[in-house]
Amino acid sequence: MKPLAIGVIGCGALGRHHTRILSSLPGVRLVGIHDRRREVGEAVAAEFGSRHFATPEPLLAEVEAVVLAVPTVDHASLGGEILGRGQHLLVEKPIAASLEEADRLLAARGDRVLAVGHVEFFNPAVQALLDLGTPPRFVEAQRLGVFAPRSLDVDVVLDLMVHDLQILHAFDPSPVVEVRATGIAVLSGRVDIANARLALASGAVANLTTSRVSAERTRKLRLFLPSAYYSLDYPEQEIKGYRLVDDGEGRRIEAADLAVEKAEPLRRELEAFVAACRGETGRRLVDGAAGRRALATALAIDQAMAAPVLESRGS
């Protein structure tokens, strides 16, 4: 099969890793990359044996698909142009800065692939839990990280919590019926620590905590099912589990760890995107609609955090 001609626009922390993987991914021809910071783009291109294009236009003229890893505020304009040219697009999360911008991308999609870079969804441990096929009754997620001067154009909900929101909706697609949230700014001009409690129409409840100013890095997901409990460690790609067993002689709890075949989530994401561009089916993909839904819930959390707190005072 003819290799898919692909380019990368944006060579920051994630764009560099997209370039690294695409430079050696089977079935792909990395045409080149573009970054508005020429020295950065040229350095990344040299590191992975690719070409740096001084402007996006010549790069776009040679590719069939694009990975867009630029600031969120530029997703709608650049992404819309790429889709309008008839090219497939993988845009980093969140899909856009607003629902209106997300809708413009969806409207421009046509028959092209529009994927959103929710890389944590492709963690093999997450996929193993999805394979169980049983929606959880309670979800608890902790996503804590040390401060880094990146993605400060959005708050921590759109920067980090949006990963857990997309995964929550993948486990349970029922509508969100209640949102309670609080958050504070610490080192940036936007919310850096947030907690949200979501109630879903199915009856499930999720408690999500996210920080980008913590002393250490933590990535945990806990699922409580009707008769089982699973704890996922994202970096280790491990799942510890327990289940309730009733064998006629009484009820007991036993270990039920899940086997996980470890792999790099970003590579899995790019493999799924390339397969979709070729018209292949059977792989899970975070499409534009899923990206929009995660954004909608994230914005609802932002709105809940901004709501005034009513004080109850005695007489």
C-alpha cells in the first residue's frame, strides 16, 4: 500500500514526539514539519531526518494528512484550512477553544478523518478496561503534575482534566446531569488546581481531581463496578483489581488483576489515525464528536467553578 504522506505543524513538546514516531512509523511518509519558530523547527527536523518548511503552505501542498500541535487558540483557523483542502486532520486536545469553534471543525470535516489527540485514551491499560464492556458506577481520577511553562493558554481543566473527561464518556456515554466544581489559580493566570464531581444520567458518579502545580506526578484512575474494583496506574500501565465471588459456599473478595500488553500510547494513537485515513475499521479512535463532547463537559466545569458560592448565615 502506498505510504500515507503526512506532515506535522507545531514542534513543541508534543509536536516533537509526533515527529519522532512518524519518522519511523510503517506505512507513513513524513513529508516534513513546520513551526513558526524557525530555529526550533529546523532543530527537530534535523534530529529526526525530516524537512522543515518555513511556512505551512508548501508543506500542505504535498501531504494527505496533518498532525496539528499548535496552541488551542489556533486549532479552529488552521484546522479548518487543512480540512477545507481535503486533508485528514489529527488536532491535539482540546479540539478547540470553544464549542462554536469545534462545530466549525466538524462542519468542515466532510468525508475526511477528524481525530483529536486524547493520547491517554490509547494507554493499553485504558483499552483493557474498555474491553470489559461494563460501565462503572463510580469513577475516581487523579491527574497531578509539577508546574511546567506549557499549555498556559488554557486552564488545568482544558489542559489535563479533559483527558479524564473523554475517557469517562468512553466508559459511560450517558449525558451529564449535574456538575459541581471548584478550582483556584496558583502560579498562572488561570485555574491550576481543580476538582469536579459529575453525575451522569445512568446514575454513575465521577470525582475528578487535577493539578499542574503539585510536588510530584500522579496519574491514577479507579473504577467501581457492580461487583468489581479496578485501579489503573497510567505511567506503569498496570491494573490492580478485586472482584466479588459467590461460589455457593459464601461470598468473598479475590484478586482480579488485568493483564496489559505495554505500548507507547502516542504511537497507538498515530497508528489508529493512519488506519482511519486509509479507510480501515476496527480500531478505536477519538473522533471530532468525542473531542467536542469532552470539551463541552470541560467548559461546563469551568462554568461551575466560576459560579458564585452562596453563603448560609444564621440569624
